[in-house]
Amino acid sequence: MNATHPNSPTVDQSDRTVPVNLRQSGPTPVQMLIDTRIRKSPYWQLSMEAGCWRASVYNRMYHPRGYVPESEGGMMVEYESLVNHVTLWNVAVERQIRVLGPEAEAFVDFVITRDATKIPAMHARYVILCNEAGGVLNDPVLLRVAPDEFWFSLSDSDLLFWLQGVNVGRRFDVDIREIDVSPVQVQGPKSLALMTDLFGPAVAELPSYGLLAGEVAGCPVIVSQTGFSGEKGYEIYLKDSTLHAEAMWNAVLEAGKPHQLAVVAPAHHRRIAAGILSWGQDLDQETLPFQANLGYQVPRQKTADYIGKAALESARDQIEAGTPPYTHQLVGMRLGGKPIDDYAPDFWLVSASSGAENTREDTAGNPGDDAGPGEPVGYLTSPWFSPELGHNIAMGYVPVGLSAVGTQLWVHLPEQYAEEAGRPVAAEVVEVPFRPSVNPNQREILRQRGLDAAV
């Protein structure tokens, strides 16, 4: 597929109102304009001092996405620091939306699919929020810092407006607003040693998704054992971050010197291997949880009503009857090609055949797609090279009939990664996670337990 290939009409997106843009435009190099319309986080200048050379936009805030220059190995060098030592990530873009008040628990229970009443104070959960059609609006980490106070640590969407809008009609006795709390992540095998230096031995007792109140350089923080990597890791949520960013950041850097701490960008190659989803990339507001393997987040045991419940229960009934209300399913794939060593600029296309043979039928005896041989029927959302596995891996959407583990597919990679210019590479649907995590978090554990695990 070259850069002029049109948006493929053969990929069935009839279950979406706004189709995913599948035009293969390539890198299209441009210079990012830094101005006051997009916010700089309290750590922005500190990231610049650490060598940040590129950024994206996330929750209307500039997000550092690269520190090691490409000429020196780029993201793969940053990856080595993550899996061998310890890393510091500026993730202030994970904005904190506080729900505070006498009816905070009731409000949160109404907007998430899980049971908020079962979350103890000073614990967190990975949750999803859906619209009335069942589409996933956000998949944040939800922190319960007090019986009457919750923080939504956001993925990339305008959830604040949604939450405030919901309460216009419902009128729960709560205050809903963004607060001046900015997290950083400390990820990697040496993270516990670094965090123990900062917080003492109590941090070693912190369970997955547990919370701990503390201080760094005299600045108040909340610590969680969470992360976006599949490695051992923590997040430090700095209160009054506009005032205290430099003090906390520099204290973490100083404590990290004995542990070979490196400031890096979020390691998407590692989170893909762990099967951790990225909202806006692997799912969005038109994706049902079941499509993105989040069915475990829709427990039957939750009897209370919540936004999207009727649509989700109807969708589950259709799935169990063998007629899912969507065309495509998110799967993991192992694929050929040269090592994919950077972010994909497009949703690279997937075909049911190489184009050299006739379209085959799936294992159920039904046509795998309605397109001609070699025509695209799906697309990758998150591809990268896994050094541990020694080959490229990816998540992506394929027709439901082609989603079984072991299904053979073909991926149209750009020329820089293709084995042979103009020809797709072979791929196979595989289990996710792609490899066991060093520190399996609750997302992975609950998904393995099944549909009703995440009450």
C-alpha cells in the first residue's frame, strides 16, 4: 500500500458512524506548533531539560514522546532502560478529575460498569465508562482516596465534560472538577528499590492498585502500584503540582542515580506486549467493551443501574447467541517484516489473503471477508517489535470470522518495514498478552479469570 492509496472501502465499518481513517498517508513530517491553546504540564520544561525532542497532544496537553535521538537508537534504547533498570515518565497528561461529596460513591457507581461500592478507600481500580450505546468513553485508573472522594486518572478524552453533563440531569450531591494533581510513572525492575529510598519500607507492602499517602521533598503525594508497562512500577500523584513540580521531579532524579534512572517516554512496545490498551488507538467511543476484550469489565453481578447497562446486556446476549452486534474484533497478531521500531503513523491494513491465492473460508465454513484476494479487511492499531520475542507484534481489528487464534492473515506494511516492497507480510492471530508480564497487574489477572471477574 503506497501513500496515495485511498481510504479502503472494502474494510467493513458499517457498525460505526464515523469510520476510522484508513488512508495510508505515511509519516507526513510536520513541525509541532507550541502555543498557549494547548497546555504545558508542570513538568514540560523539566522534560525539555531531560532531552525531550518530540511530543504529541493528549487531554489537550503536550505529551513528551521521545528523549533518545533516533540517531542514537531512539525508542529501542529507552526500552532497554525500562526492562533492565528504572525509568521516569512525565505522564501529567493523565489529568485527575475529582468527584467529591456525600454522594460520590453513588455517582461513580452510576458512571462506571464495575461496582464502585466494592472499592475500599486508599485503593484503585482499572475501570471503563460507557455511553448509552455501550461505547467506551474512557478507561481510566480510578483512585478512591477517601470514602467520599474519587479521582479519575484519565485516558485521552474529554471525560470532565461528560461527568459534569451527566450530573446536570441527575443532581447527585457531588463536586466534579479537574484538580492540580499531576502524576509521573516510575517503571522498571529497579522501581521498588528507588521507591523504597523515597518512601521507606511501607511501599514494598503496597499491593497492585493499592494507594499510599506520602511526601517527596516535603511535597504531598499519593503513590499507587500501577503503570502502563507490564513491568514492576508505580505512579506518584503530586498534589499542587503547579507549585511543586521542580522539587518533586528533581528529588526523584536524585534518588534514581544509584539505580541508573533514565527519563523516557511511555514504552508502547512494552504495553503492547502486556496487552494494555491505549484509548483512541485501540478503542474509542464507538467500540463496545466486548470488541476490545474488555467483556470482563461488564459483570453480571452488578445489579445497580449504570449508563450503558441496557445496551451492554443486549450486546452480550447477541454475542452469546452467535450474532455479535459488530463487524470486527480486536486481536493480537504475530507478524513478519523488519523490526517496527517507532510509532505507526497510520492504521496499517490487514488482508485475509496475500493476493496470490483465492480468498479462503474461515474455520466455520463462512467466507472470511467479502473482498477480493488481497483486499484489506481489517487494520492494525498498535504494532511494534518485541525484543524478547524476536519478532513484530500488534493489536488490531479483524472481521469476527477471522479472529480465532491461529488464523493466518496478511499485513500491508510500509516499505521501510516490508520484507519485499509492495507485498504484504504473513501474520497469525495469537493470544494476548503476548508474553507473561514481570508484574501482572489487575487488568491481566481479571481478564484471565473471565467475563464476571471485575465486579
